[in-house]
Amino acid sequence: MLVFLADLVLIVHTLFIVFVIFGGLIVLKWRKVVWIHIPCALWGALIEFFGWICPLTYLENYFHELGNINYYASSFTQHYLLPIIYPPGLTTGVQILFGSTVIVINLIIYCVVWRYRHD
């Protein structure tokens, strides 16, 4: 059960990251999502810029520790998603690059949304 919960949190964490990066595209269809997406995108960028740890990481770690689960050998999901969320060689410079990428991608998406809305 703990492996399932750890995997579930890892999947939610991955989906949140995808939403942070590309959630602006949903605004093309559902405009009100902007009020959820912008704070999430800012949160994701701030986590990277300041080297903070996402609360979902603490929850993942909690389930791993509670169940004495090996981080890399416990499941397919953890084997393939962990390196995406926590890439090897993650440095402050790489985190700043990730945060900047989140902002640039979202600025581009919102420019397209703005243009599409006003055409």
C-alpha cells in the first residue's frame, strides 16, 4: 500500500510539473484556468530559483521512509519518473535554468493566448 501511495504522489508531482510548464495551453480552451495556472507556474519557478523543496517531495519521502521503500528499485513509476523530477547532477545553475525555462515557455504560451484571444 505504501508503494502505491508513494507512486501516486510521484505521479501527481509529475503532472503538477507538466501543468506548471504547459498549463497555459489549457487557457486556450478554459480561460478561468489562468487563475490556477499562474500561481502554480510562479511557485514552480520560485522553487527552482531559490532551491526550495516542494511539499510533494516531503510527502514522497514520508511514504518511502514509512514503508522502508528503496527509492530506485521499488516500482516502474519511481524508476522512470524520479530521474525526470530529480535529474542527476542537479545544481543551483541547472535549477535556475529550469526556473527560467518555466517562465520563458509560459510567456510564449501566454503571448499566443493573448494574440489568439484578440484576433
